[in-house]
Amino acid sequence: MQQALLEVQHVTKVFPGIRALDDVHLSLRRGEVHALIGENGAGKSTLVKILTGVYIPTSGTMTFEGKEISFKNAIDAQQAGIVAIHQEASMFPELSVTENIYMGHHLRNPKTKKLDWKTMQENTQGLLQRMQLDINPDSLVKNLSVAQRHMVEIVKALSLDADLVIMDEPTSALTGREVDDLFRIVRSLKEEGKAILFISHKFEEIFEICDYYTVFRDGQYIGEGKVAESNEDTIINMMIGRSIDHMNQSLVRRCSRLSISVSLEPSRTSPLIYMKGKYLVSSGLLELVEARWSEPSLELTRPVRERCICSESPLCREVP
């Protein structure tokens, strides 16, 4: 196995009263799409913020390209070659694509020291063509679709010559076709020798695009492995500490007769009652349930509350 581009060793992050990360490890290699998996609260976001200079670890070490690193801010991380693309694209809607891509690292004419907009626009056009994106560099970001904004974020990462691209739930607001376009770009970045840290709760995406995975649980490192040599049950067991098929009876109840009524809930913190075959599930493990048991026909992207007409389970109640 090739030498790691990024090595995280024994990293701990403590906030007042909370140990968000506890002695975690992570190794990322060039030309590899690496999935970071875990429930909400597992420590994924905290690690990303450490990697991008938002947080400073309480203890532990990080090496990048063989050199120990310690970032004081996000600019330090960008200059080192680490860029994050978050679930919600952070862009300036009233500015053009070119202006957004070079925000914070404008190019200047070496002689006049003035901003070199011509070169920046030419570079932007070249990067868009390289990624096979049909986007005008002069277009205002507010006129772009959500998917196009994510693509522009990736192009910005390329403009920074990033070696490590972190993608945090990048497909959450994308359609199936847009996800295909994103994956095409991810594969292109992989072929260029970039390392991609891919955070997602959707197992079908992990098994399609990722080569390797690491699992966190409750702020701790649980394990890692090759995606091709693993399966959903193994990863779920690592995520929650037990097999999905052996959860206690307060979590999973068997029903003999089901009739579903679906209503969208606005808050992710609401309890979830969910149906799969003859199982009724009541759980706070929202991402796990959606990833493992979502029904394609329902196209669920937000928490739902479902009611089952069945007298055999205390989780069910009669519906008129």
C-alpha cells in the first residue's frame, strides 16, 4: 500500500464537558476515495474542522506529505492543499463564477500588481472545460442550480491546487443525474492523483464511489477497511456497536399487517417510525435507517413519521 498523503494519529479534541474526538486515526492516500462513516455525533465534522484549520486539536499529530502540520486557520489549510466542500455551498450569489472561484486568492499582474481578471477568467474557463462543465465563467452564481454551485466549489478546489478534497454530504441536494455528474468529476480527481475524503450516510454511494472506509463511533476510531471487501452489515455493526438484525425489541418490532401513512417532519431531531417489509422501526438513528432501509418508491430525503395499522406492536396504533 502506498504512503499516506495525510496521516492523523492519536488526535483528541476536548470542549468544555465534551470529548468530541478521542484518540482517532485516519490515513488518506493519493488516487483514493476514502469514506468517513459514522452516526451524527460520531466526530466526523469535528475532524473535518481540524483538517481545515477551523479547530486546533487538543492533542495528537497530523502529517501531510510526510511533514507534520498544525493549522491556525482555514487559510493555512488551503495553502497546504486541503480544501473542504460542504453540504451547503458557501458562495457569493451576486458575484460571478470567476469571482467566487478566486475569492481570497486573486491573481495579480506581476508588473502592475493590479488584479489580473483576464488571466483569472481564462484559468476558470480552462478548469471548467477540464471538468467538462458547461458553465459560463461570467454567470452570476445566483443563476446556477444547486448542483452547478457544488461543481463550482470543486473547481475552486482545483484553482487552489488542492491535493486533498473533503466532500461533506455532497449529494444531499442533488438529483440522480447530478449525482452521476458529481461522481464523474470525483473519478477524474482520483485519476489525477487527488485524495478525496467522502462523507455520506448513503451506503449505495459509498459502495459505488469509495475505495476505502474508516468508521467513527462516539468520537472514537472503530476500524477501517477496503470497501470492496466489506458489506453494509459489517459497517453498520461498526457504526452502532451491534448488528441491525439484533437490535433490542424496543427498537425493532415485527408486525403482521401494515398500512402506511407518511407525513414529512421539519426537524431531524424528531423520532422516526419506519417500515421495511414486516419490520417497524422507531429510532433516532435517522441516517442509518434511511441509508439501510429507505424505500426507493418513497424517495425519502427528510425524516418521516409513519403509522402502522397493527395491534401486535406497542409502537403501532389504530388509524381511522
